Amino acid sequence: MAALENLKDMYDVALKPRMLRALLKEDVPDEKKPLGTPLKLSRVVSTIQTFKLLAESITGSMDDKLIERWKSAVDDWLNRLLFLVSSSTMPDKCWAAICLLGVTSQECSSERFLASYAVWFDKLLLHIQSPADSQFVKVASCTSISDLMTRLAGFPNAKKNGTSHAGKLIQPVLRLLQEDSSENVWEGALHLLRTVITFFPASLHRHYDSVEAVIASKILSGKCSINMLKKLAYCLALLPKSRGDDDSWLSMMRKILLLVNGYLTEIFHGLEEETKWDEAVRLLVPPGEITPTSLWGQNLLEETSDRARKRSKLSSVSALMHSCCTMLTTSYPVQVTVPVRSFLALIERVLMVDGSLPHAMSPFVIASEQEFICTELPVLHSYTLDLLTSVVKGIRSQLLPHAAYVVRLVKEYFRRCKLSELRTKIYSIIKMLLISVGVGIAIYLAQEVVNNALLDLNLNGDDASSSANPMAPSEALLQPCRRKRKRGASGSLEQKYDAISLDVEASKSHPTTMIAVKIAALEALEALLTVGGALRSDSKLSKVDNLLINMAADCCKGGWANEESNSFLPNGSTSTHADLQLAILRTLLASLLSPSCVRPPHLAQSLELYRRGRQETGTKLSELCSYALLVLEVLIHPRALPLAGFSSEKSSHEVNGGLQEIGHRSSDSDDVTFERWLGSCKETDTPADGPGKNINSKMPSENLGVQAGSMATKSPGQSKDEPAVANADVEMGNFGDEIIVESQQVQEPILQLQGFTSLKDATVSVVLDDPKIPELELTRVASGTGALVSTDKETAPVEAGMVDRGSEIASTVGSKNTTASALKETVFGSESDHDSSAESLPDIVDADPDSD
């Protein structure tokens, strides 16, 4: 009756044993019930992994009866599987039980696994050793044992037992590789061998040489597919990790490089210089050692004209290069010595062979042999470029001593290479070089990257700055888009739209390989702009900028590509166009952010593009555009950091060229500095220009510089004619337009300074309209009021102007009861200043306003 009780919800623990028994009853076969479809078996695995039916996660709040029911259900599950695994008369049910036992070893509790893994291992090992079992059973057994050994490696206390069990697997696995003829069995055996090498490397110490010989013989046999050759090469590259010393790694690498160079000597006979083999031996064989004549049962040098034999050797060379790539990019327990010069010599040897015949060898090469080599060279070049990529990845910045060699090699191959796939890889190599080595190599690769990128990205071969249309695409972005429903005058508009659509469709109809080249070129440009953006010449910079903004505008004209449409088609033909759009926008962002002496020329158009792309919510395009708008904010609204926080020996404050700096100063030190400045101001006499004259004295702000610490006081020896500020270190700019504050005739005229918190460091320009100037007392008020107060009893129209703070100091504030003449002197400056600046002031015309 307990099984019929209602559950709390889908997370109730009581559901787990009931679901497990339901699976045993309905979906798992037994000796009488036949095996269902593979779909039913897949549903069993999915249910076990989703609900953790075998976890037996017991908590303190669980009922003892519930714990017992769950444990009993797991016991029944295991008994059913072990019974089917041991059954040799039902191979299909045995295969299903082996698969489910591998899942059980991954999903069961730690206590049950440690108590039962030895029994499971012995049951599965029998199927690997038995020659009578079917291939499906052998492959399933290898996979399940691999899962079991992977779980066992997670228990440090079971490491010794795991090494002992792994040692029992080596000979059966090698036997499968040698005797069986099915690649499916080879794949399962290699998968198990990789697991043993990775987690239990000590188990291979006694079998190292035999494992190496078996794997190498399979690679060199010429009977494996390309996929199988890559898996064999991967296992061969992992072998030195089982020993974990430098000598094993270097010995394996030298063997591979010697065999590759020996095979290439035969393949490239008549297409290269005959000294290439001697150079390879000199770099690989240490002085005093004898060069081996054969490796892994293969002669290093032999002559053959059999085309099938040469094709087999080319496949072996590609697989061995893949093994070198794995050895260079896979972690190793100790530091190893990489033969960089040997690698670069091999890479140059292959890449410099393009099928052309040297003049001295032309009469000795048959045309059919040359044709055969030309058809095989693209694949060989592809694997060689992969090897160069791995060299850059594995060595990174330590490649710097060989940077000149690499740069020369890359430049030379870039000039020769015309195939899209190979150009894509060379762009990727340049990108990694720029990132790993840095600006040092960007100096020498910048010109080559820009020139080739302009060729690959410009579809029509025209200059990026020119356009056949009267309006460039980048300019069209800023034009307002008006949609009208009227059809009367829409003929020309429809024709233009059709023309644009045809252009966009033409750009989208390029092969996928061409789009891949464009993406690779854009990524290389992005890396160049990021690492060495400040090194670009102005002419190349303008071409790259124009090209990027035009490409981005072209992509935007036809709308953004859908990232999910046609995703089921092979090679993702439509998604590559979306990737191209993303690459264009990323490179454009790098161009905008790269160091430059001028403002980015296409900033407005780029911002419009990113705003449009941000509207594509839920896509990678929207994320990129949102990020671009965020980082471009500093270009749209640049922020000037206040300099008041920086101290120096000469002064504790520095003038910042903006009135907002006043609010950032500390009150105590600021008051002291301001009081000293007030005390150092000296008055000079300036003759008035006569009654009824309107004079507004302004000084050019761009000619003023303020030196920190020199504006506080003047030395006692300074004359009145000498300016208070002598030498300038910080050039101040205009703060804004002149602000005029007018005071009406009131009992107490007040000069209100709207919008400012203080008058410190400010300049006041006074325009006098009345010849009878009253005595005014200008008193500095608190910074919170921001006003100058006059205490004179008489009334007079006074017009005060605030000019930019960067202008020359034209007025000073004195003590109380300041006379009108002193105010004039303060406003118009000393006599010497007046004389020197008389030419810059406009002539004053004294005329009657009512006269004709």
C-alpha cells in the first residue's frame, strides 16, 4: 500500500525507487523480455541522469523504510545488469546491459562504487579479451571500462588499485589494435588507451615501447582513414606523458621530425634543393651521434615512383604533423626543450614548395609527377600551417628570438598564397603572433596585414575611400528614414531599393570560404589595431577606417542576418554571414578605440550602427552593440579628471581650467590659498577713457597659462608692472560663453553670479555706462550664495560680465570702501598692459545716437 501513496511533488524522494522499479519492469530487458528499440534505451539513460535514480543520497530526515526501499531498488537494478552482462547467448541484451553498467558506474553513490567497481571491471574485461564476442560488445565494453576508470581516478585512496587494474588493460587493447580489422573497434580501444594514459600513466611504464611501436605501425601502414589517423596521432603524442621526463618528450619529437623530413625528401624530389635533408639532420641529430637509417620499421630515405606509396606517405606525414601539434599544445608534467629551429626549418621547407620546378631540375621531373604533387600540396600546406599555429601557441612570447625568421616566412608565404582556406589560416597565425609576441612584431607585420586585408575585404578591388554612388553608405546612415504609404512618386525609390537589395544579395552570395577569409582578415585587423594601433601610418589608417565603415553600412542596408535561420544546413552557410557582421562591428570598435591623434572620423556613423544593432534583442549582435556603446561613451562625453587631488612641493593645489574644480577642493587649505592671493594683488592706475563710453575688456584665453604654486603670492621684489603669473605649465582652455549679469537700479545693487558656487579664480569684467560712478564695495560672499554685494547707497546701472576662467586675470577684489578709480584700475589693468594691448582693442566711436 505504501507504493500507492500520493507524492508531495516531483522532488519527493519516494518517487525515485518507484521510478527505478518501473524502468526495470517496463524498459530494461530480462531473459524473457526482448530488447526494445534504441530510443527506449536512450529514454532509460535520460531518466536515470535527470532524476539521479542511482545516487542513493540519504539525508537525516529520510524515513528508514524509504532508505531501505531505495537501496533494494538499486540492488535489483545491478543484479539485472550483471546477469545480462554475463549472458553470452543474448548478445543484444548483453550489449544493452554493458552500456547501462557504464552509466551506473558514473551515476551510483561513492560507497556503492568503491564496493563494487572491482566486480564490474572483471565482468567487462572478459568481453575485451574474448575473441568470440561481437564488435558491438567489444566497443561497448571499452567505453564502459573507460567510464569506470575515469570515475575511479577521482578517488585518491584508490589510485594504487586503479594503476593495477589499468595495467591489465594494456595487452588486450594492443591485441585489439593489431588483430581486429574494424575501425570501430580501433576507435574504442584508442579511447580506452587515452583514458589509461591520462589518469594512470604509471601503468604504461613496462609497455611503453610496445605501445609506441603498435601505434606508429598503424599510422605508417597506410590502411587507416583520416579520422583514425588523427586519433592514432593523438595517442602517440600522449605517450611521453606516461614517463613524464624531458628526454622522452624530446626523443619522440626527434623521431617524428626525422621521419617526416625523410618522407618529404622522397616526395619533393626534383622540386627543391637536395641539401634540405642534410640541414634537417644537422639540426635534429646531436653532434657525435649516428643518424638512424630507419624508425618504427620504416626506412628514412628510399626512392620510389609508385604514386600510391607516395600518397600513403603524404597521409602519414600529415598524421605525424598532427601528433607534433598535440605535443606542442598539451600540458606536460615537466619543462621540455622544444627544437624551434627544426620546426621552423620544416615549416619553411614545405611552404616554399609551390609546384614550380627549379631551373636546374626541369629536365629531370616528369610532368605527371609534378601534377600529382600540385594536387597534394594544399592539404600538406594546411597541416604545415597548423603546425606553425601550434608552435606559436605552445611557445608564445618565447618565440621572440626567432621573430625575424617567422616574420620573413609569413610575409613570403602571404605573397604566394592564393587559396582561401590557406589565407584564412595565415590570418589566424598573424593574429596569434600579434597577441602572443606583442607590439614588437606588430611593427613588422602591420604593413603586410593592412595590404592583404584591403585586398581580401574589398570585393570590387576599388579603393576603400572611393564609391560609385553619390552618397557613401556611411553617410547614408545619418539620413533620416521616412516611410510613406503614397505610391505616386515612389518609382525611383523602389528602383533604388531594388538596386540596394541586389548589392546586398550579391555580397551574401559569395562562397562560405570567401566569407571565412573576410572574417579572418577582420580578426587580424582587430588584433593589429588592439596591439599596435598607434603604429599605423595616417594613409593606411584612413583606408582601413573607410573600408570598415563602408562594410558595416553595407551589412546594415540589407538588415541584420538571422543567427538561427537555416541552422540545419551543412557548414552553417547563413550563420557565417552573421559572423561576418559581428567581425565587422568588432573590428570597427577596435578602430574607434585604438590610439589616434585625432577624433575618429566615422564616430557618428558608427554610433548609429551600434544603436540599430542594439535593437536586435536576444542576439550576439545586440550584446556586441550594447558593449560598443558602453565603451564608446568616453569618446562621446570625455571626462576631465580634477587635478586638485594631486599635490606637489610648490603648491598643494593646481588650477584645473574649469570652475567645477572649485567644489572639489578642501575648505581649509583652499581658504588659505585664496586669502594669500587676495593679499598679493596690487592695484595699478588706469586712465579712464572718458564718460559715456562702453568698454568691455576681454583678454584672449588661449594665450594664458597658469603654473601651479605661482599664483599664490608675488615676491617682494616684483614691480607693479610685472604680471603675477609668469611662467605657464598648464594651458587652460575656454570654459564657456561669456555670462552677463545685469543689475537694475535698486537701493542696493547686487551682482548675481548665476550657476556658480564661488568666485575664486574668476575674472570680472565691468562695463560702465554712467560717467558718475559711485563708490562700490565688492565683498566676497560665501560660496553657497554665489553673489557679489555692493554696499553703496547711490544707484547706478552696472553691467558685470563673467568671462571664461582661462582668460588672464583682469580684476582683483580689494578691501572695503574701494574707490571707483581702483575699480577701473582693476578692470582695465595697468597702464603698461593698456598700452601693449591697445592695438587689439577696437576703436571707440563717439557719436550721437540721434544723429544721422
